[in-house]
Amino acid sequence: MITLWLAPLKDETGRVTHLIASGVDITERTRAEAALREREQQLSLFGYPAEDFTSGKRTSVSIIEPADWDRVWQETQAAIEARRPYVLEYRVRTATGEEKWAWERGAGVFDGDTLVALEGFITDITDRKRAEASLVESQQRLALATDSAHIGIWDWDVVANKLDWDATMYELYGIRP
């Protein structure tokens, strides 16, 4: 990529007679700027700029949904006291006010017996949580439909030659499980 500058060259009457062009290759600068933007986006947490967290303006705790805060606090404290890593799932509020789900794995960093920091990894699992909720809803709807229609469900594992029936199948055929 090249940045090009054009400068007019005028005659004694002020009329432009020529253009002088000069250019600079900015390919590397453009790549570096794109890489920096991508890194800043990766470092952002749920729409908040990374510098909000690194400067102390905001903490990761400050974006946790209040209803989840006590559980997150208790599980984190228990892990710190036991000097073991913790794994948490909780809801957060994004910079735009949207509710999302976070997965966090972390551990205390100690200097002797003194906790000096928490380090870890937080990622957005909202899509996974939505898929799980959709699966539960589908299973509930299927159960309602099969119960209402008194339909049994069975599965045959051809490789293992194993037949698996639900309770309704046994009832329909008058067989005890």
C-alpha cells in the first residue's frame, strides 16, 4: 500500500502546469495497525476496552450479574483457600447492557502465604448456553408430545446389538423393565 502526495507546479500566471508526485510505502504500517486493532479487540472483555481493566477503572467482578456475584465470590474464595484452580460459569453485562455468559478458569498467585494476584482466562460462552437451553426446551417438548400421545421411544445400537426402551415401551408391550 502506498500513500501518494501530489503537489501542483504553477507557472508565473498561477496556472497549474505539472504535478509532482511522491509516495511512501505504508504496507508494514498498515499491517501493524491492523494487528494492533485485532489485538485490542481480543483483549477487550465483553465490549469493554482492555485498558478499562488494566488501568483499574473496571474489574472483571464489576461486570458480573449481581445474582451470580455471591456464588462466584464463594467458589473463587474456596479455590484460593485450597490453593487450587477454579472454573466458573456466570452471567455478565456487556458494555452495551446485553446479558452474556462467561466461562472463567483461574488461580491465585502467591508470594509465600500472601495472595498477590489472580490470573486466568475468561471467554464468552453465550452461544453454547443458548444451544444448551434450546436442547432442553426441545427435550421438554418431545417429552410432552410423547407423553400426551402415549408414544414409546426406543433405540437399537446395531453394532452392540443392544435395544434400549423408555418406560412407555415397556408399558405398551406389557413387559417389566
